[in-house]
Amino acid sequence: MEKDLSAKTIVITGGSSGIGAAAARHLRRQGAQVVITGRSDQTRKLAEAIGCDYFLVDFTRFTEVRSFARSLLGKYPRIDLLVNNVGGIIADRRLTEDGHETTLQVNHLSGFLLTLLLQERLEASKAIVINTSSVANTMGRIDFEDLENKKHYKSMAAYGAAKLMNILHAMEISRRFKGVWAASFHPGVVETGFAREGSGLIRWFYEGVLGRYFMISPEKGADTLLWLINTQPGKDWQDGEYYYKRRPGRRNPQVSPEVAARLWEASERLIGSGKQ
């Protein structure tokens, strides 16, 4: 029997489609107050259909992330769960208006900024933070001399590095935030639109007929996320761990407390005035 979540406020970024939307629907059926973000009118339509709150937020813009954080702090006395779910593969290297490489900002820096801006509220709520990572983390490498991917940009390498950052971010949240639990997970190869800005080959796989034979539904992809939400941290899953199919997943060799701490400090420098 699943939990009654009627007393919980759950924020899901990138919640208008894919596993975010599947999770939002399920959590609303459990009674949770759900807040989703997206970039299109699809966000409003889903929110109206399931009876949840929504905000239009573009994670390529720190100003919108900061505005979203202010809105959350002003409207919700508690935030029990934050799901950092925004992500995507970007075919070509390009910069955001904040001057950062887009893959890095969308998949890591904006979620990092949002979590940091909500720190006090998350700590007061004894919250859980869950980052959507990927098995692609095993193909990534964090080069602290080139976090902005200026050298030989390759979309999958940049994406893999960002998904590795999601795991390290969750690890370090569990160490730095008082009373907050954190985890990351791989949803599986899910039939979603996250590759719509990827290269032709990536789009061909995810949007073509062949790819559908290898992909799972968003509902199945949300399973580990919902398991993390509905179970007990410290008993059913461990703080700072990375999961796939409800079990610890295969992690990149770079995953370590030392690299996590270094990434946190580097990320703080990169967001700069974004903290304000």
C-alpha cells in the first residue's frame, strides 16, 4: 500500500512531460501537493488536468530560476521533496545568456542554483532532494580545467559529464545540507522528448521506430523515482546513493567525496551572482 502524501509538497522540475509528468500524475493520486515546471503550454494543460500548480521556467536563464525560487519560497511554507529532473542532450556547443555552455547549465548548474536557493526551506522541511541522472554518467568525464566543454565538444560526452555531476551533486547535498536526504537515479532508456535538441543520430534513435523497441514508457521510467519517494531513506535506500531499478546503479570511477566537494565549489563559482 502506497503512502498518503496529502501533507507533502513536491516540486518536480521538467514535470510537464516524460517521467516528470508520469511521476506528477502518480503523486497527485497519492494526494500530494505537486508543483511542476516546463517551458510550453503543455505545462499548463497537464497542471489543469491533474490539479497541480505550475510555473514556466527556462533553465537556460538563471534569472528565471531565481524568480522561480522566490515564488516557491513565497508560496509554499514547506517543500518536502525537490526533484531536479530538467535535462537534455544538445547537439552543438552553444552558450546561454548567462555565458555558460548549454548542456552544463541545463543539466547541472540551474538545478544546482535552484537547490542552493531553497536550502533553508529544504532544511527546515527535512526534505529529500532527488536528481535524475543517467547511465550515461559512466561515459562522462569531469575535466575541471574545461567544465564549459570548450575543447572538442561532443554532445554525448558533455551530457555524460553532466549526468555524472547530478550524482556528485546529490552526494554533496547529503553532506552539506542539515537534515536533508538526497539521491540520484537512472530512469532507463525512456520514450521522451529529451533528445529533441540532440544530433541527427540521437534524434533518429529516440524518435524513430527502431528506438521504440529499446525504450520503456515514462511510467516505467518513473518507477525508481516513485520508489525513492515512497520508501524510507536510511532503511530502504542510502543517503547520497545512485539507483537504477531500485538498486545501486553502475557509477563512473570519478564518483568520490573528493570530486563531489570540488565540483560543488566549482559550481558555486560558475553561478556567481546567480546565488543572489
